[in-house]
Amino acid sequence: GDTYCYFAGMTFAVVSIVGHFSKTMVLLLVPQFLNFLYSSPQLFKRLGIPCPRHRMPAYDSKTGQVTNSYAEFNPTQLSPAGKTVFS
């Protein structure tokens, strides 16, 4: 997942720089910027929603297996940014 994202981002950057497509590059980056703003309460703990580490399963020593990671929280105790995104 990450490798493709890095490759695609670098491809966009190189093509826009070499081809002088700055306006096109800005249009292609608008959805990325909006996605960052929307997910920032999960990425930064101070802003709100507690989020487990992505792609990191929890190890259950009793069964010797890995399980899904999840977060438990009370929606009424979220910060204003977290409440905005969660609702």
C-alpha cells in the first residue's frame, strides 16, 4: 500500500515539474489535502479520536494468535474536532 502511494506521488511530482503542469498538480492534490484534514483527528491524538495503530494486530498470548486492534472511547468525551468528524 505505502509503496504504491510513494511511487504514485513521486510520479505526479516529476511529471508536473518536468511538464510545467503546476495547476494540474494542485487539482490532483486537493483530494489529498481534504483527506488529511478529515483524518487529522485520528492521526493526532490531541485533536480527538483515539485510533489504534493501523495494520498492527494485537498478539493474544493466551491463544497464541493475533487479533484485530480496536479502540474503545466515549463519543461524548471527544474534543470539538473529534466530535465534528465522528458525527
